[in-house]
Amino acid sequence: MKMGHRRVGGVADAAVCRMGAMVEKMREMREIGCEMLPTHLSIFLRAMMIAGRRVGMVAALVMAAGCVQRTQVTPVTLTTGAGVAKPPMTAVPARMSLNKTVPAGEDRQIDFYVSLHEDCSAIPGIVVRILTPPSHGTANVREGKGYSSFAATSSRAACNKSPSTGQQLWYQPAPGYTGVDVMELQIFWPMGQSQTLTYTLSVQGGANQPAPPAPAGT
């Protein structure tokens, strides 16, 4: 490479000197964040064409590597307007099938829906709609009190000890009916999730009948 430089005379020597000066510039760039990397790289590439591909390429790579080593990744945390990290939203299954057993002839609450903050205050906005009503009875949704059923490991497990205001699902079988009934409803939760529930209801036992009179003479 040295003999090759001499064949082109002073032009190659000037390019080598320029690369030496650029090495000093590279040190300054590490202090200012490598803002001028594209400009200095273009000079190195021109020097590479004059002074030799290997020398220019090595110098350019060294300079770029010095800048890359200074790159840092800063983690970003999404926060709410209050500046507190927003907890992940609990996912709910899109569809669920539930089995319930109810007594014949009785109006009975069969489920309760509630959404709570960690301080156990209710989150408003739950909407429950009956998509397919039962064929052998009536169902309706009422606002009322009930107990939540969070898992023991949940941060809201303590809320299970006190009643909360939510939506109740009630069902009453038709008079005299026993057997299986089915209904389907959809829940819209406050945080933008929806869920479809299918209830299979087993209506058991006839209505209470008065005891037959005792035989005469006993």
C-alpha cells in the first residue's frame, strides 16, 4: 500500500493526512453525540477512493463504531394523567358457558356482575343485554347489591368481604315447568371489553304442595 501511495504522489499523502486529522475529529464527536457522523463519513469515503480501500474502510468503521457504542436505550413507561403507571387491563374470555340449577316456581338471582377499583369502589358503566331470552321462563337484569368473587391472589380480593353495587341477573321458570332452559346475554364492561354468556338452567323440583290430610281415625 505504501508504494501505491507514492505512485499517485502528493494526492495520496494529503488524503492520509486528512484521515489522521479526522481521527482527532472522531474523538470530539464522541463528546457531542456524533451529530456530524454523515458529513465525516463522506470525507472518509472520498479518502478511501484515493488512499486505498482498506485504510479508508477501517477508519470509517472505527468512527461509526465509536458512535454506536454511545447509543443507549431508555425504557418508556406509559402513565395515566395522574402520573401513575397504568396497570394492564384484565382480559376476559369472549364467550363463556355456565350451568345453573334453580328451583321450579321460584324467582331466583343466578348471577352478579361488578367491576371494582382497587379501593373497592364500583366502576360504573356495566351494561347487560339479554340476546336470547329463556324459552321456559323469564329473565331480567336489575341493579342491586352483591358480593364479588375475585381470586385470593387478586389485589381486589379484600373487596369480596363487603357488598358492592352492580348488575344482578334474575330468572323465574314458567309455572309448573321442570327441565332444561337456555338463555344468552352480552355484557359490556367499563374498560371497553364485551363478553357473551350462555346459561344452561336446570329447573328442578315441583312447586311446594300442601301436605295431604291425615287419614280419618288416626
